[in-house]
Amino acid sequence: MKPGPRNLITDVAGLRVGNAQDEVIKTGSTVLVGDAPFTAGVHIMGGAPGTRETALLAPDKLVQQVDALVLSGGSAFGLDAASGVADGLRAQDRGFRVGDQRVPIVPGAILFDLLNGGDKGWAENPYKALGRAALEVASEDFTLGTTGAGTGATVDGLKGGLGSASLVMDNGVTVGALVAVNALGAVTMGDGPTFWAAPWEMNSEFGARGMGTNDPSTEPRPEARLGENTTIAIIATDADLTQAQATRLATAAHDGMARAIHPSHTPFDGDLVFAAATGAHAMPDADFDALRLGHAAATCLARAIARGVYAAKPAKHDTLPAWAEKFS
């Protein structure tokens, strides 16, 4: 396996990512949109999730494909970002056809970034506009770190951020990850710069700081107040998957979160992974290709988490330092 040409989730052909943010509020929204509807699944392992339309992604439900997936800051307010994306898609005449109407299917998930030093005194919920703005700039190329849903994100002791990574498997299937890293836990070991995801780093993509040393007797003592967290992610592939297989892929990808964040999946995080499959590439060995696909997804997500924090930039009124600010 090796990274795709961009080392972004958009190495999966037919997918684009858009980001919009408000630097004063210290928040933002991110959308993954396809050139055509795609199969999607979801798996939630955190204890405090915030979601929209995730029940629709169960394999026994009527709608098997979606038009876009949204990650957003803003806690419950941020769920409105998906409404802005839905409005934009409807204007493009996209969505599930019901009679003479189009209903865009836009599941979403949110993270908590309301206590990060930004001005949250808005007169009107800003997330609907942020969601639509993110859709309007969706592209194959996008920046990482302090952008989109990662704008106001934090982790234990550091700023969080928006991360992405990709892999091309030996069978030709492409896998990519997109994540807004806002964890209660730590992404680096102890007080040093080494990422927990270091064993999976490729091409010095997050600083090549080595493997570090872990003291397994140390108990986590997160600096964040409980309930201010959640890491939300999307795993995408060009493999031809059913909705049940996409759900299994999302489940497997959580291994990558556990590799990169210590501790992860806590009662105070809403950790969630969406899976998206465009269906362009058949898997000739359905059983073992699915196994390899899950491994690739976990590897991509671990790398994307570290890349998001590594790329974070300092900003006015930050409550925590960026990785580059603290360690470079």
C-alpha cells in the first residue's frame, strides 16, 4: 500500500471536500460531496454523539445512498450545517426523487467547540450558512489543520484540526480518511512531540518524530472539561460495497482512532465514523479484500488524525497551543 497522489480523501475519484470557517467564532463546517450519490454507513463508539439522519444509514432502511456527508463544529447548533448543504444540493436539482420533488440526503455529525476562546455571541445560528459555503467551494484539493470543522477543535493539551490521508491498496482499491480531531484524549505521547500514530506514518507526513516512549502505568488526566469533545471522521473508498459492508468498514476504521488517540471512545466523546463507497472498483476476493480494506481504513484514519493536529495553526485567543507552536 502507498499514499495516493494527494494523500487526501479526494484520491477516491468522484469525491470533493469543501471547508468554511469563521475565525472570530473559531468554528467551521466541512462537507464531503460526490459527483453522484454514494453508498454510506456509520458506526458510533463514543458516549456523547450528536448526529443527523444516521438512522437512515442502517442497511434495512429505504434509502441506500446519500448525496453528501457533513462534519461540523458548534455542538447541537452545528447540525444546521447539513441544512445549508441540503439547500445547496436542492438548488443543483440533486437528491432522492419523490414525485416531482428532490430531497437531498445529507447525514451529519458535530463536535463541541463552544468553549475554545471564540466569540459565540451570534444573533443567528451561523452553521446553515457555513454548510452552504463549504459546499460551494468543494474541490479535490483542500487544506488541513485549522480549517473547516477542525477550526476550533482541541485535544488534550493542544489544538486539534482537520486531517486527511489516503492509501492505494495492492488490488487497486483506493481508501481515504477525513477527520475533525477534537478529542478528550491525547494524540502525542506524554509531554513530547511524538504522535501515537507514529508507527503508521508514511513519507514523514507528520514530522517524522520517531516512535517515542510510552509509560503504560500513566493514567490519563485530560485538561479539557468533560463533554467538550468528539472526533468525527469519514472513511471513503472506490470499492463496490453494500450498505452493510460500508457499515462494517466504518466499524473497522475505529481501530485507527484507538491507535492515534489515548484514550479514545470515552463516555465524554461522541466518536463517530461514516463510511462512503462510490462503487467504481469491484473487489474480486470479497472476504479477504474486505479484511484488507478495513485494515487500510484504520491505517488511514490514524495517519489523518496526526496530520490534522500537526497542521494546526496558532490563532488569536487560542486556549491551547498548536503542535507546531509548542514543539518546533
